[in-house]
Amino acid sequence: MDSERGTVRSAQAGVTNAPPDRARLPRSRRPVGEPALPGSSSPWILMYHSVAVEKEDPYQLTVSPERFAEQIAWLHRRGQRGVSVRELMRARAHGRDDKLVGLTFDDGYADFARYAVPILQAYGFTATAYVVADLLGQDNGWDTEGPRKKLLTVEEVTELASAGWEIGSHGLGHQALPGLPAEALAVQTRESRRLLEEVVGGPVTGFCYPYGAVDLPAAAAVRDAGYDYACAIAHSPLTGRYALPRCYVGDRDGAWRLRAKKGRHRLRDAVTELKRSRRDRPGGERAVAERRP
Ligand SMILES: [Zn+2]
């Protein structure tokens, strides 16, 4: 794994040092708001937090194992395969993602390994867990109400990564990024990545904004820290590789609600693309803004 990491690093260094005419656009200089694929809709990515039995759930973060199994079975029946966002983005780059759906688990709850993994494995699915790099083995102290939930430990994260589950960064201290000064943004993105790369023994290429909160400086910091993509929640003018929209899935979501949510996602994609094309066309909002003194 170390040699793989070395290869990625030296490949990136090679790009930076290449003469300008031959240099490829390095990953870290991609425009922040670019669509994941130009002109295309965004991939369908489901957002989970905790899979467990919970009496109290004020933030509606928890899906019961039974309900989760039903939702995964529903995807399977429809000929869809749940995958990590890393795998989804790779397949998408080759136009081979039409049967794939991204499965994401925010916060890195210990119940991911206990309940979600065995159900996903039964269907040959994979997923991404976004963990808070400096809180491994602790609990969700940032949620002041509701039950305390244990977070995955360092050992569990190492084990999950070596079994092929994607581990992404959810920053440090579960802090929202918008409004933080530049140095703090750099620490949140770079330091969390560095810590997690030590734990997983390989590259960490995915980021997920705590609370789904993203603005332009936050997305630029994530890009500059060398991540390949980042997950947000809502569609926005930043929708693209560094602000992938996701669909919240809760304990009330059976087959018809999931179908409706997929339709709503496609509709929001279409509206986002329409706004983007209006903004970018000659004489559009962006052109007008740029002409201002
Ligand atoms: Zn979170």
C-alpha cells in the first residue's frame, strides 16, 4: 500500500514539474464548480448515518437493520449495485455507472461495521464510511441531544479499509467548514487526510462536509488538499465533483418513497443544470457579474 501511495505522490509531483505545454491539468486545479461529467446529471448517492435499533432519534440519523436490509434488497431487485463513491466516480469516468448507486455512511458510527457491512456483503455491495479523523473510538459528542453513539475505533477503520471499504474524511471535530479562516480550512482538510492515510495505510481521496455545509472557500480547500471528490447534501451552484449532492435515506423510506426520492434527485439535477447554463451563457449572470468594475 505504501508503494501505491508513493506512486500517486510521485505521479502528482511529475505533473507539477512537467513543462507547461505537456502538463496535464493536475487534479488539485480542477474548477470547483465543474459538473462531475460535463453536461451530465449527478450520480445517485444515498446518505446514511447510523444503522441500529434506537428508541430515541431526534436527528433522524438512524435506520433499523431490518429497514436497511429492505432498502438494500430493493436496490438489488432493481438491478442496481451499491458501491463506494470512489468506485462510482471511477466507473463514471468510463461511462460505466448506469447500474451503480453510491452508498455513504457519515460520522463513522461503530454500528456500520456491526449491522451495515454484513447486509451489504450479502449482496456484494460496497460503500464509503466518512469518519471524523480525530474522534476515532470516541462518540458523537457534537450532537447535544439524542443518544450517544460509539464511533469506529482506529483498529476497526484499519480493518475496514484493508477489506476494501472506502474510508473518507469527515474533517476534524465534526466542525462545519463555511466561515472558517483559510488556515483552519487547510488544517481540517489536510490534517484529517494525513491522519486517516496513516490509519488506512493508503490514499484517502474522498471528503464529506460535516452537516453537508459547503461554500466556495471550503470546496477550494478540499480540492487543494488533494482530494478527488467531496460529498455535500443539497444541490447548489457548487454542485459538481467537490459538492456531490446526496439523497437522505431514513427509517420511513420504503420502496415507493425511495422511488420518489430518486425522481426528485433527477428533477433537482435538471434545475441545477438549467441554472448553470443560464449563468454561464454569454450575457448570463456570470458574464454580467464579471463585467462589473
Ligand atoms: Zn456528520
